[in-house]
Amino acid sequence: MKRLWCVFLFVLLGIPAQSQHLDSVQAVLDEVMLRADHYEAIKKKHIQDIQQRLAGAGNDLSKRYAYHMRLYEAYQKYQIDSAALYIKQNVEIAGKLEDEFKWQESQIALSNLLSAGGKFVEAKKLLDDLSLRDVLHGLKGRYYQAMLTFYSNYGLSSNNRTYFQESERYRDSMLSAMDPQSLPYQVAWVTKTVYAKDYDSAKPVLHRLCDSLDDAHPDRGLVTYLLGLIYRETGDIKAQTVYFAMSGIADIKNTIRDNASMQSLALSYYEQGDVDRARLYIERAINDAVFSNVRFRTIESSTFYPIIHAAFIEKEKEQQKQLLHLLMAISLLSVVLLGGVLFIYQQMIRLRRVRKALDHTNDRLRELNLQLLSSNTRLQESDHIKEAYIAQFFDICSTYIHKMDVMRKEILKKVVQQDTRDLKNELQSSDYLKRELEDLYANFDIIFINLYPTFVAEFNKLLLPQEHIVLKDNEHLNSELRIYALIRLGITDNTKIAGFLRYSLRTVYNYRVKTRNKVAGDKDNFEKMLMNIGNEEVSNDSSR
């Protein structure tokens, strides 16, 4: 059934009808995202099986090399740190075996990981060393692919088109070393064709590949992603969204954390004004990038996240403003209704006065009787009028409340149909703002620690040993550290810090005074030393 998916979309319904099926693709993607843990468990089970076989290999270096290579392949698009661990061991094994092929194969694989991790100096050194040693014939294709990866990633990090041009030169070399009938060759050729903007030549090949590859194939995510790029460049936003979503489905099923599909999908929905889905997918993209530790994807996703998140917050504010306007309208209608009641009551008073004037023509006894009767009648009418208008007032209010409830249910129904559980839960919860702030701080903590991974350790170095801060499990920053994280980012004004963290000015002031008292060295230079935290890391990253 999965292999029929593309046929269903392209052959039966045709490309122009893609926008009609965006909801169907969204539904599939939502279901796959809900089952992401299931696919993750399958991936981990596969890795554990290889690790168990590795443990049984004992001191057989050839077997250990083969299992390390399988673990590298399993981790390559999943978590590059773990992949690097095993491939570095293979470099040592190849040296012990004095096997030039294995040594070069391991060095090429390691250079790919270093390029993905943003360690361009180390990657280029490995590749230059290989070039000087004369790459073996059976590895030339992989060597060219490693050079392509290096220049492509370096170009993305530096935004220099010269490196992209160099990467395409190595793509040509890689193609010349590959079997033209092989699937890797076709994927590499069509990738080159897309980047050359020859969309007319690329689209038929991509459609054919899409028909032949199901979601379980690791290249399906790339094929559908390239189709999304083509439709993005040609201005068909509905089609691009469909293909980016299909790419995301394949990436999740294959547990490919080093992916571009989620970020591209988030930007597609952002362009269409669907900030809810845009926020959902950009958060997934950031989580994938941080988990896989692919540096340039982390930087890209972190750049787009504040823009999408700000749009999401703005939308929430607009909805709150609309609710406020509705409440004001209800209040205005209530005032108008009250005015109508008062007007009618005044008319009733005038009517009573006329009746009273006419009653004066009767004799005294009849006048008293009539007055008594009139008084009784007026009391009954007054009670009846009050009951009637109070009933009408509550009926109007009840009707409006019912309409509001119907509107709420309709909104909820639409959300349920789209299976956007986060939005539904927030609409039902009175703690929405609190959760949003917690999510914001959690994301801030993750991004900040990613930028300054040694911040907590270096911060503790500034304090007395007995005053060191010990974080809880799964906690990146606490309230005190978050204040100084903002100061490290240049936000030193207590008012701004208090506003960001929702603390009182006194609380922020007390935290800062309390922390200064814990400082091990010169308290006057504490914040100056704080601003130097992470400078060495930033300098090292820049040099790389």
C-alpha cells in the first residue's frame, strides 16, 4: 500500500490535484509522528542486535571492523557522535591489520562525520591526507562523495557560493566513478540536475523513483524532498508542502534525524499562514538537529524558530483580542437591553399616571377602591415585567453563551479533524500561558546550552566550592542560572530580565545579590568574568 502512494497521487489524480490531497498527506504525517517512538524503538533494537554480535566477535579484528562499519551506517544519519565513536575504532583496527583499503575507507567515513559536525579543519586535513596517499580505485567514488559533502556543508556554513561550485565539481567526479545503472547513481544524477535548475529533466526521473521506492527505503525521503524543492522554486506551494510532508514521513519511518524535510515543511506552512503546524514542525526539526548533532542544521532551525514562534504568539494575542471584542459586544448589548427595560418601565409609569388622573373623577370611595385595585395590579404587573425581562435577559445571555460554546466546539472539532492535539489541549486548558512559557524557557535552555555547553561548569568555577549549583536530572538551567544566561546574552537590565522570566524586580535583585555573595573571587569583576564564559569555545568554532 505504501508503494502505491505515489501512484495514487500522480497517476490516478494528477499533479494539478495535489492541493486537494494535502489534508490526506497531513493526516498520514500526523499519524507517523505519533508513532515516532515506535520507529525509534525499531532502530534501537537494530543497533542493539549489531552490538550484541560485536560483543560476540571477541578479538577477531576483521569481524569487529565489519560490525563497527554496520554500526556507523546505522548511526550516520541518526547520531553522528556515536557513528564517529565506532569509525574511529575502525581506523585503529585498520592500522593494526595494516589494511590500506580499510584504513582509507574508515578515514573517508570519518571525514563525512566531521563535515556534518562542523569540524571542517579536521575533515579537510583527513581528505588532504587521503589525496596524498593516492586513493584506492574501489574507494574513489566514496572519496569524491566525501569531498562533495565537505564543500557542500562548508558552503552552507559560510554562505559562499564558491564552495557550492566546488562541491558540484566533485559530484561530477563521483558520478564518473559510479555504475550508471545503479540506484545511487540515479539519485546522485537527479540531485545534480535539480541543483542545476534543470527541472524538466529532473521531474520525470524523480517521479519514476518515487513510484519505485516505498517509505521503508532510505532514499525515498531525499527523492520526495527534491520534488518539494522543484515545486518550491516553481511557486506551487501546495505541491511543495505535499512532497516535503512525504519526505518527513519517510525520514521518521527510517529514523533519519539528519534531515531537511521538517524545517522545509515548517517554512511551507509558515508561508501559508498556518503557524500552528509551522511551530510543530520547526520544533521537531530542532529536536532532530540537536539529537543528531549536525551543526549547520541546528543553526538553521534555531534561526527560523524565533520567527515562527513569534508569529504563533502573535496569533494567540489576536485570538485573545477577538474574544475581548466579543465580550465588549456582549456588554454593549446588555447595556442596550437594560436601557430598553428602563424605557419601557418609564412608559409604564406614565401610563399609570394617566390612569390615576382619570380615576380622580370618581367618588372618594370608588377612588380608594380603584387605587387599591390599581396598586395591586401595578404590583402584579411590576413583578410580571421584572420576571419577563429578567427571563429575556438570561435567555439572551444563555443564547450567547450557547453560541460561544458552539463556536468553541466547532473550533475544537476542526482541530480534532486535523489531529493537532497540542492546540486542542491548550484551548481546553486554563494553564495555557504557563505551559507556553515553560516551553519557551525549555527551548531557550536547550538553545543556550547548545551555544554554551560549558556554561554551568564555568559558572560554578566562579562560585565558592560549597556554593556550586547542582541541577536536577534532565534540567539544563534553573531560575538562578537562567537569569545569568540572559546576562551572558547581554540582557543586564533587571526590568527586562524580570519581564522575560515573569519575576518581580525584587526577586531578580535578590537572586543577583545572593549570587554575588557566593562568588569565590573579586565580586566586582563577577559579571565581567561571566561575560567571558564560552568565549574560548566561540573562538575555536570560528577558527574551524
